[in-house]
Amino acid sequence: RGYAVATPTIIRAMASGGIKRATGLVGYAVVPNAREVLCALYSKTLAALEKLPRDALYRKHTEQIVQQKLQITQADTDVSVIEKNIGCGQAEELIDQAERELALVHKMEEWRPWEQLVAPPPPNQWKWP
């Protein structure tokens, strides 16, 4: 993914042994600059959401959630505190979730679910037994 950037903070943390060495999750490598990656992804998602209509429910609810996650991420430099406050897994999982949400925003822009149907739905399509 190309996220491993050795900043002075990371180098100091590595020297003191404070860097996470493994996630314990299959398929998830440690991202040493996870906070910066999360901030970038959340910001990109918010920018992409601005292309959707303001009254689209997906935009309203997703903006609210992503803005909250961005605020939590910006409020602290300790990734373990960010993980705890967001409450959706380790930083690497949060990055995966944020990448998928950003991809979904682009798909939603393409699909345009807020528009009227081109034809009326068949009778009982929305009825569940």
C-alpha cells in the first residue's frame, strides 16, 4: 500500500520499542503512520461526499460518521486511543474500512440512488412475508 513513511516521531518510537510489531490479524500488516493515513482517507471521503446532493440520506449519514471519526483521529496522536475512541477495530482495520467507504462513495455517485426509479417497482416488491 505504500503507507510506511519513517517520520522522526516513528523513528523515536521505534528506538524506544513503542511501535506495534504485528496486528495479530491475518492479511493486515502494521501501518506505522496510520493516523496520517486515516486523516487523509477521511478527508478524501468528505470531499467526495460533497459531490452528492445535500439531501441524499447516504451523504447526510456518512458525512456525520466520517466527520466524527476524523475529529477523533485529529484529536489525539496516540493510535491506541484513536482505535479505542472510534471503537471499530485496530488502525489497520479502520484504514481498510475507510478505503472501502471512499470506494463506495464513488459507486454511489455512479449509481445515483437518490433519483426517482425509471419505472415503477413491480407490485409487492418491497413486501416481506
